[in-house]
Amino acid sequence: MRTRLTELLGVEHPIIQGGLAHIATGAFAAAVAEAGAFAQITATSLPTPDDLAREVEAFRARSAKPFGINVAMGHRPVDAFLEAAIAARPTAISLTGGNPAPYIPRIKAAGILVLVLVASLRQAEKAEALGADAVIAVGQEGGGHIGRDDVGTLVLVRRVAQALRVPVVASGGVADGAGLLAALALGAAGVELGTRFLATVECPVHPRYKAALLEAGETETVVVGRSTGAPGRVLPGPWVDVIRRHEQEGGEAPLWTLMTAEHNRRGALAGDFERGFVWAGQGVGLIRDVPSVRDLVTRMVREAEAGWHDLAPVFGRAGSPEAAAR
Ligand SMILES: Cc1cc2nc3c(=O)[nH]c(=O)nc-3n(C[C@H](O)[C@H](O)[C@H](O)COP(=O)(O)O)c2cc1C
């Protein structure tokens, strides 16, 4: 497949592995990159900037393909992480969770591409005006932090793709080849996946997390943390019940103290849902297996191609031999 995104990033398939806090290590990103998608190492969930340098080394020991580094601007002083990210010379740095204005010029000055995650048309237009090379539009069905406006991927991506000149990447709820094809039909140049990449052989999350992803349906994710101004979509569980009770009834400590990075790590890496939580999007309803990253990516591309052929009869053309046989 060739789109403006594959051209921009120098990858085989128009598929980006989203930033995955505590999860997207150098080794995991290398598996994604070797499968032909655009991989990212997540920086700001690591303990120190030196750890980022180590993860990049681990990536480069396994892959010479292009890769990105994801930097969340919100929760901690980001400057040292951004410096380490720039020093690592990735193909692109993606920025999320804050105002990208102070950071974009520094990244561009280093000759590194900038991707900006947005959850509204306003943010998308601002990111383009500031010099973003591509914008990733994340709809409210996505896993992890979502926007405050509750706009779904179908409408958000279309709005942003109509308004911007730079390539737009569709994110939130994309979990298979049909989602990829739909995103391209909306005018996106590719997709970003978070939740779907969790249920893969190489993903370093706890087996209980993968099992929960297989089990959960699309109606089961819940949004927590609205009152903190940073809502996020999670899988249900005992600790999420505690969070929700606090949201309804209040509690002594502020809500965010129940939703720390440590609680997330405990859920994702230790599989402890009694004292931890995990992010997931509505796309869990589409997850039925735990393939290798390569099989997942290859299957998505094949499904998108088959879907395109299968649509041909709708427009009065013959379609694929498989479609004709049905
Ligand atoms: C477990 C998990 C962790 C995430 N961590 C980050 C992160 O650190 N930085 C980021 O930009 N996005 C993060 N996201 C959002 C994803 O990159 C992506 O935008 C989102 O998952 C897309 O929706 P989907 O889950 O339906 O594919 C995370 C998502 C999940 C599921």
C-alpha cells in the first residue's frame, strides 16, 4: 500500500503503532517495525531519559527500520525526555496531551518529523499551523486518554481530513483491515492502533490483560477521569469500580491519586486488577485472537485489499473472484 503517510514515514504499510505508556519498549517497537508498520517507543512513561536511550538501543539492535518516539507533554517535566528523544534521531516524534507549541520548533530544527495527536478539529488546525508534518485524529472510542468532546472517529477524521493539507491519521476503534479501508475512505492517509496491538504475541503486557481483551465486548469499556479533565477509556475491573465509586460519591484523596502511572503499570504489567487498571478502546469487541505482530499487520493489509475488491459490485463493477463466487 502507498499513501502520503507511507511516503512521509518511509514504511511499507500505512499503520502506526500508537504510543503505549509502560508497554511500547524498544523490543516491542522493533517487532512492529519489522512487520512493516511505523513503530513507536513511548518515552515519558520511562523512569528517566537515560532509559529512553537504552530502549532506542534495544530497538536498533533488532531493527534498522524507521521508528518514532512518543512524548506526552502533560504529566511531568518533558524537556529532558524531549532532548533525549531528539538526541536519539528517530524518524518522527509524536506529541500528545498538551500544548505542542513550545516543542514543535525544537523538533523540526533537528530535522525530525513531528506528529501531533488531536481530539478536535480546533486542535488539528492549530497543530498544522504550528508546523506538524501529520496529525493523528483520535476519536472517543479509542483506548487510553481521549478528548473531552466525545466526538467519534468517523466524524472527527472526516472533519479533520477535509480541513487540513498535511496527512491525517485515523485513530480510535481501528482494529482490522475494514477499519483501515474505512479510514482511507474518509480521506485519512493511514491509521494508528493502540488497543489491537496489545493482543499480540510480542506485546509485553501481562497475560491477564491479553485474556481480558479477548473476553471484553465493545459495550464493556468505560470512561473514567472526566472530572480530572483527562478522561480515558479503560477495561472494567475491581480497581475501576473503586475509581467509579469515587467519581460518583467522592472520597478523601483527589481522584487522580487512584489513577496514577503506578496503578496503570500494576494493571498492565503485573495483571493486578485489584489495585490497578488498564486502558482499552471499544475496538476490543473486534479482538478474537493473539497473533504475532507480523501476522496482525499482514492480515490487516490483506483484509483492506479484499474489502476494496468486495466493494466493487456496489458500484456496478465485477469485484474479486471471491466476491463473484458468493
Ligand atoms: C494501553 C494504552 C496506552 C496508551 N498510551 C499512550 C501514550 O503513552 N501516548 C499516546 O500518545 N497515546 C497512548 N495511547 C493511545 C494510543 O496511542 C492510540 O491513540 C489509541 O489507542 C487509539 O485507539 P484504539 O485503542 O482504539 O486503537 C494509549 C492507548 C492504550 C490502549
